[in-house]
Amino acid sequence: MSAASVEQPFDDDRPFSLTAIADEIMERHPGYRVEIIGGHLLVTPSPDAPHARALTKLMRPFIAAGLDDGETEVLQNVGVWLPAGEDYAIPDLVVVDADIDEHFVENNAYDPVCFRLVLEVTSSNWKDDLKTKVAAYAEAEIPVYVVVDRKHQRVHVLAEPAGGRYEYHRPHAPGELVTLPDSIGAKVTLDVDQILKAGQKKAN
């Protein structure tokens, strides 16, 4: 997702908190995604078509593996509540336990205990996905984090969170097939070349 700064005056009557500011931004700028990570606001506009196309391609192997029925669901843009303060993130794609509704915290975000995988497709804010969110998701002990890095043409797989970091991190290049860790609940193999091509703008 593309990061963008939004400079607007906020209502004096509202309590001063990052959550209140995030709500204000979303009210004034419909379609923008606002996250709070490490006490900082990340504001992103609507994704472009290649970003959305990559997500569609990505959903298919998870659904084909049976992860969207029974014990788990495959969802887009679901908030995960992070351990620090009022922090929360909104991953592009997640695999969650089917009882996610029972784990609601606040601000449309859910307890990280019900997340098996989070996935981000990068845009101009690729540094957030490759650094800021790596630490946040590891601290939340989400078992698997996948980053489709459109800038550097890699798919990163991170797993085994411990002590606020992922013990396992491997980047995959075009031409590779990536089998994700069993902890997500089924065997899922991603075609790196196919996913990265889907995330590129189509030639005219």
C-alpha cells in the first residue's frame, strides 16, 4: 500500500489520541487505510489495480487448500490488534481461525491469537512492510508473515516468532515455488513468478 501524509485540522472536541486522529482521517478521507504501529500513524490510499490483482491471485492457493472452510478463513483487510498501546495493523490478506468474531478487541481489530498468517503486498511504503511491520507482527507472535515485495521482485517468508523477531526469514526470487509453513493449517505453495507478474502494471 502507498503511504501518504494527510495534514488536516482536527476537531477540538475530540479526545487527543492516535485512535481519535485515525478515525478523523478516515472520516475526512474515505477509502484511506489508517494504521497505528509503534505509536505512529501510517496512512495509505486505495490500492492500485496491480496490487488488487496480486491479492486475487494470492487468495486462490489458500482457498484451494481448504483454508477458507471449516477451522479457518481467508480474509482481506482485517485489523490485528498489536501488543503496544493502541496499535493495530490492517494486513492485505490473512488466514485466521474461524472463531475470529469471538476475539474482537476494538477499532475493528482482533486479538492476534487467532491469526495464523498475515500477508502484505508492497507499494511505495515498502520499507514499512519490510521493517516496521516485521517487528510488529513478530511481537504479536503471528506465526507466519509473507511479504510480496513488488519493488525488489521478491516474496519474503518469515516464521517462528520469538523475542520480538522472526527466527526464520527467507526471500524467494522469480522462478521459485514456495511452500509455506505447516502452521497455517494446510499445504500451500506459491508461484513467485506468477504472483510478482500479477503485481506489475500491464503493458499497453
